[in-house]
Amino acid sequence: MMPLDKEEQHFITAASHLLASLTANMGGLTKSRPLARDIVDGLIIDTTETSDLGCETAILDEVGAHPVARYETRDMAVKGHAWWCKHIVGQKTVIRLGWPGLVEDAEVRLVRMR
């Protein structure tokens, strides 16, 4: 995966990212800036830079989005995204990160897309 240049650092026009950004803006919620997205082993590995918790990687399956890693820097997020793309293959569960101070982390069973 190639690092993003300055022009690419702006919002990518992928429909899911636009929808998430629009609904977040309308609801006064957080905004996210996509960094990388790959489909691996029936799952979507999605890494974004959020306005509330920084950069994070989430695994998207048939059930929903499961944040699995948070990073201090964009560079760490790009490397973490590549790690998840390699290591998610064959995994049956992940630890979904909660919301600090509000929601606890929880193990979730992955339901791969058909």
C-alpha cells in the first residue's frame, strides 16, 4: 500500500466514506478521513483518521463495524492496516474496542460477507 500524498489526504469519494461523513456532519458527530480500505477473506479492513479518537482500524463484516486498533500517528495507522490485512485471514473472532470510559472492549465473532 502506497502512502497518501497531500491531495489524497482529503476525503476519498468512496460511497461508504461519504455517507459516514455526511451522517456524522448532520448529527454533529465525529468526522473521519479514510486512509486505507481493503477486502480480505470476506471482510473489509477499513482504516480512518477520526476527529475524536485519532486513527483506527475497523473490521467490517455482515454484522457491523468492529474497531480493532487505535494509533497515535497516521504512519502507525498505515502500517497497522497492512498488519491487519495480513493477519485477519482465518480469524474467527476479534476484540472490538470500546469507547474509553463508556463501553468496554468485547470479543465478537466475525460473520464473513458472501
